[in-house]
Amino acid sequence: PWSAPEDGSQWMAFAYHDPRTDEAIALVFRRETAANDTFVLRLPFLADEKTYIVTDDNRPDASRRLTGAALRAGFEVKLANPRTSALFRIVL
């Protein structure tokens, strides 16, 4: 979801998918006045039947294995503090 630059109350997310490798990155921002500390990130471009390893660069030891179907439905991102971000790497 994109929001106007002057609206700091919403989370923002940006994702890039390489169809050649079926891998992706997602960058999620909790903006300065976003009240909620969680956000549901949905990645609609992944294959339902494949299993992906999702790694948060802030916590590389906490990788998760999720199906494309689960990633399409969305997974929860939690950032305790405003003005923070998380970079996710999504690989087969």
C-alpha cells in the first residue's frame, strides 16, 4: 500500500519479484505516526504450491518456511517502534 508522503499514519510496503528465479524482496516501513505495531504483508505474485524461505534481515536466525498460498494470504510483520523498517528476502 502506498500513501501520500505527508500521511505518516500508514504503513508502506514495496516488493520486487524476479519471475526468472521466482524469488523476491519486500521492504516494509512503519511510518512515524502509524498506531498499529503489526501489518499484514501479502505477496500475490508467488506460486501457491511452492514453499519459500522468508528471512527478515533484522532477524536472520528466525527464517520461516511458508507456502506461496500462505504468502498470498499474508503474514504478520511486527515493528515495535515507529520510523522503523524490515527487509524480507523470499527464496525457494
